[in-house]
Amino acid sequence: MSSHRHERVRELLKRAIGEAIRREIPVGDAGVISVNDVDLGGDLRNARVFISVFGNAEQQRSGLALLQKNRARIQGLVAKEVILKYTPHLRFVVDDSVERGNRVLRIIEELERASSPA
């Protein structure tokens, strides 16, 4: 399978999963859920969906629980949107890269403030 096709399918799935989550999971209960990336297996049968949940700690826990609970429904909606021979089995994984990036930016800002003459 060509890597170009693999990338196209990955982007289509990312968009379709994000749209399905937006329709199925209420923001008030789960905060804002963002699909950061989708990692597909070589045979396109399994997909790890990297998500970020923006909200308080309770919304983050609730968001992941709702995703796990509604996985089959979301997978069904994705199957209708993206036509493949086999719909990938979705597995949701919390991606904390945005949080780590923000922490690095805060550290850099602090270092710049500390080193600048007052």
C-alpha cells in the first residue's frame, strides 16, 4: 500500500471522527474534545485516535469515559462517512502534547523574563 493513500485515509478518518464526536458528545458534559491525530495500522483495521479534552478535571475524565462508552456509535458514523473495505477499530488515547507544549512555552517565557534587564 502506498504511503500517500495511507496519509489520505488517516486525514479522512481524523476529520470524520472529529465530526462524529462533535455531534455525539455534548460539550457541557465532556468539555471540548479535539482529535489531534490518528495512527493507523498498516492493514487499516486498527486506529489509535489521539485526543485532547479541554475543560476542568471532571470534564476531562467524563470526556474520555463518554468516548469509550460511545466508541461503537462513533465508529459506525465514521463507517458511513469514510467508505473502506474494513472500518478501523477505534481506540481513544489521551494526547497531552498540547499541554506539554504550553508548559515549555511558559518555561521559555519565564527564562526570557528572568534574563532580560529590568
